[in-house]
Amino acid sequence: MLSAMLSSFEETSSAFRDRGVNLHINTIRRIAERFAKRAAMAQQVGGLVCPETLDGRTVVISTDGGRVRIRKDKRGPRTQKGRRRYSTRWREPKLLIIYTVDENGRMDRSFAPFIEGTMKGPDAIFGLIHFYLTQLSAHLAEKIVFVADGARWIWNRVSTLFQSLGIALEKGFELVDFYHAVEHLNQFSNLQKGWKAAQKRRWVKKHRRLLFKAGVDKVIEAMDALCQGRNKKEKATERDYFVRNRKRMRYQILKEQNLPIGSGAIESAIRRVVNLRLKGASIYWLEATAEAMLLLRAYYKAGRWNTLKELVFSTNVVSSV
């Protein structure tokens, strides 16, 4: 728990020394990895025991990616000091969050969210989303909103997820984060050569309001009229973002039902789980350690450490070991 709570294994080791216990950082790392591995094994055998269900609740699901540097040893001769040479490429850990909202559309504090991450890519994170929603009986929820940015790796999988869970069409909503959509309006306006800054701001303000109230079709029409001249291809790319996500931009309809139209929860989770623990100057991770820390840190920040302990020491996983 300390390794997930504090900012490094070194801090964890120091905290133990202050209590008169000497544990090397490699020992702490191995314990953390084994603890996380048991949790993953428990998930595979269906060991999650959660007293809550999503029956009758309004559920919000979101996913996004962060950035972590992964250390990988290189082949070939070692350095003069006998150390292995290695590369430190950026990788994108994927994170999920599942939470519920009250009748006013605010996060329901009586239901602790589920947060988890993985280094294994889009299929793996959607596998985790499917696992949690199955365990929580998501098909019994009153409404389910999947909100995220416009990344294709997300939306290519959402409809299949809903179908596999048996979620009725009238209960499931797909939504592109409103504020990401506005960013694309800004990018489109910046491509208009000859416009002054004030003119760009006015255009964005007008079409932001139009996007929310009148719908995306009016915005696409306005963009079509400007997709000419210099930067024509770049403008068309921004317009195509709205065309591709047309059915996921029903902001006024969702707002009238007190449903969220932004993905701030997952962005906050990325910051708390990834940026404040796994990302930083000269911080490099072995992939297995990063995978373990994503799980531990996510459960800790979600306020579900006791759930994780029950998962790790469940009967099913102990017997399988």
C-alpha cells in the first residue's frame, strides 16, 4: 500500500527505515509485483467480490491513455562499467474509470469508483471494462454513458462492448467529451489564414454554443463552407472529426437528462494514477513493474484498497496458486 501511496519505491523504503524495518527497494518492488499478479489471477478466475451492483443506477464509463517511459535492455556489449545498455521509449498505459452519478448528474460519493490500468493495449483495457461491468451487473443499470475523447481505438470497441453485456439500445449512450470537441473547433479556427485572433474567438464561441444547442449538423455545415483555399486538407481533417462522431455529440439531449457531457473524471484519474506516480524526469519502468503499479495505484486512488486485498486473498486465487 505504501508503494502505491508514495511517489517512489525509495520513499517506501525510507518510510520503513523510519519504523526500524530495513527493506531494499528491490524487495519492495518484488512484493508489489507479486501482490498485483495475484490480483490479476483472481480476476481471471472471477474472484472479485463486490457487495454493490449497478442495479437502477446511472453509470458513467470512460477510458484514456497516459504516457510512461519503459526501460528495455538492448542486445550487444555492456558499458565500460559493466552495465547493460537500454532504451527508454514512451508507451501509453490505458486507464479506465467506472462511476455512478446522482439525479443531478454529479458523481455519487456513496459508490466508490473502479479505476484500473494496463500496459497491454486497447483490447486489454476493454477486457477489464467488460470484467468489471459483468461483475457489477451493468445490464441492470438504468442508464449507461460511455464518454471519452474522439480516439478511434475507443469508439471502434464500444458498441461491441454494449452488445456483449446485453445493454439495451435505449439505455446505452456514446458521447464524445464536449470539451475535446471544442478543442477541435479551436484547431479549425486556427487554420483560417487571414483571421485575426478576435475573429477566431468569436467563431469558436458561436459554434460552441451551436454545437451544444442546435446539434452537430449545423456546425458541420459551417465548416464545409470554410473548407477551401489554404490548409484545405487540414480543415477537412478537423471537419471529418465531427462527421465521424456525429451520433456521439447529442449534448443537449444528455444535459436535459442530467447526464455528464465531459470526461474530466478519467483525465483526473490519469493525473493521479499515472502522472503523479509513474511519470517524471528520468523515471523509467520495467513493463512488468509498471503494469503492477498501475493496478495498485488505481485501486488505492479509487478508495478500494480493501476490495483489492479481498481480491488478492480470495479463496479462488489461493486454491489456484
